[in-house]
Amino acid sequence: MYLPAHFDAEDPALAEQLMREHPFATLVTNDDEGFPFVTHLPLVLTSNDTGEWTLLGHVARANPQWKQLQARPEALVVFLGPHGYVSPTVYPDRQRVPTWNYVAVHCRVRATLLPEADTKDALLKQLIGQHEPPYAQQWRDLGEDYQRRMLAGIVAFELKVVGWQCKLKLNQHRPEAHAAMRRLHAAQGGEAAGLEAWMDRAGVGR
């Protein structure tokens, strides 16, 4: 992605935090004609002792993207965090234009399919544990036959992260506007309100 040096966050801890806080990602592959194919899906981030990342996820068996991953294992995963509009009124001078602040991580990945039912079941339990732990008992109570049918309807995979970029576009290079920008994002609420925490993490406007 386009990544000016003043927006480049090279600290892996910041990238990992963004991916864990915003696990609903965009998986981009290429179809047989070379055109990008996109699926929006939750992914589970895992890391080993050496700090290497792996993303775990699944798609419906009817989704052709798993076949694309099988044929062409390299793909792109995008995580988008908080974002919000920046009015030119935050600047003390008038010769400014609107922009948009946001935080994002792009991961270059290499895919491996996980066909075993036990592996798929373990992945689903990780997703349940991450998003709705009380549902784990209900899943167990559904019975093995139902679980097997559900597991047969999905294709699971692991995506080994082989490269990444983290972009924190928080107008770091415009210190004269940081205080007003914080007030603006707080007033906007929603996704924009989360940008204030990322300004703190990046040391913007302290």
C-alpha cells in the first residue's frame, strides 16, 4: 500500500494489537482470470515463540476462494481499524483540504488448507472462545452428527504471514492540528472515536 514514512508503524506490537482488536478482515486472492476476489471474514491471530504470525480462518465450501488459495497460495489480508473524517477547520490556517484518518494492517500470507475435521472443529472453538464463549456448550450439545455436517460445509485454512505493513494515518506531520483533531474524532463518535486511543499509542499530540 501507499505508505509515507511518517505513517509507517514498524512496531509489530502495534500491528498485532490492531489485528486482535479488529479481527474482521478482508482476504484478497486472484481468480482464474487474474481478477481480485474478496471475502470478508473473521480471522484468529496466533503467534509462536519467535514472533511469527499465523492467521486461521474458514470459508463456506461453496465459496470458490478456497480453490484459489489451493492453486495460488499467496494472498493479501487487510485489517482496518478505526477511521474518521478530518475537516480542514482543525488547522489554524485556511489553506487546507479535507482528509481521512485511519489505521490499517496489510499482511502478505501463504495459505495451507486444513481438511481434517478435528482441526476445523478446533478452529471453530477458537472463534467461539474469542467472540462468544458461552456458545461453546451449545455447540457441544448439538451432537456429533450435526457437527460433522456443519464441518463438512466449510473449508478451513491457515495463512502464514510472510510480510506485513502497518499504517497509522493520524496526521503525525501536522502537530498544530493534533488537539483539534482529537476533539473532532471524539465528537464524531463511532469508529472515529477509537482514533484517539491510537493517537496515544503512536505518541501523536502528547
